[in-house]
Amino acid sequence: MNRRSKQLWLELITGARKLSNFFWALTVFLGSLGFLLVGTSSYLGRNLISFVPSRQIPFFPQGIVMSFYGIAGLFISSYLWCTISWNVGSGYDRFDRKEGTVCIFRWGFPGKNRRIFLRFRIKDIQSVRIGVKEGLYARRVLYMDIRGRGVLLLTRTDENLTPREIEQKAAELAFFLRVPIEVF
């Protein structure tokens, strides 16, 4: 959801709460739970899962390995669920011509630096850059070149924008900020 006027441009950034992240977190959880149950079944010598004949799987070495994969998968799954619940990466980009400032805000992982907040003046922006990497995994991203701070990424790397969409977004932002566009 974006809001624009002549003096203010506010762009909301989605974080980890995407459908694909929910899918992978659930898939990893269920798969690791299955591995752990098979490993436990082979240790106990009983079928805890009715459709998997766990008695035929010896505990050493297959049952131990399956238990290890199950425990490792549960750790990965809990990391994914925590990332989703904290909504890491969400935030906003705020460009205010009236005040002459740009504010970039993102939520990070819990801790001392959970809130990531960058603020600088519009007149310090040198250009809007389009980064293009063609090939098997084509990637098009939008950067902002800031004097004294380097280059700042504006779009997510997993955002699959078409060449037309990235050019249009860059042109609109460059026109709003009154800076040139660079392609690299």
C-alpha cells in the first residue's frame, strides 16, 4: 500500500509475513516432525506412525540420523515461525519534500537494534539507481545513492519486478525527488 501526494510519498514494505514463508515454515515443521517420529519409533520398536513400518528401520544408524534431522528441522522451523511472528523486514519508506527529509524504517530481530531507522536530507541524494542482473535468476532492484553514506537498497531482493515495473518505479521516484536515474 502506497500513498502519494505532491509533497509526501509513503511506501509500506511487507516483511516476513508472506504466504510463501507460512508454507515453508509449515512444511519444514511437518517434515521434521515426521523424521523425529520415525526415529523415535525405531528406538522404541513400535510404530508411532501407522503408515510407516518403523520396526524395519534399525535405530543405529538410520534411526539416529532421522532423529537428528527431525531435531534440526524443528530448530529451523522455530526460526522461521519466529521470523514470521516478529515480521522481520517490514516497515516503510517516507519521502517528504516539504520537510526535505527521507525516513527509512524497518523491523529487525529482537534485541538492541530491533528498530532500524535511517533519516537523511533529500538534497544528499545523488541519484536513484536500477541494479540489473540478467541470467537464470534475473534480479532487478532499486537503490538510492546517498552522499556520504553510499548506496541504500529500496526494493526487496525477492521482489520479482518486470523491467517495465522497475523502470516506472525508478522514474516516478527520481521525478518526485528531482534526482537523475543511473543503471548499472
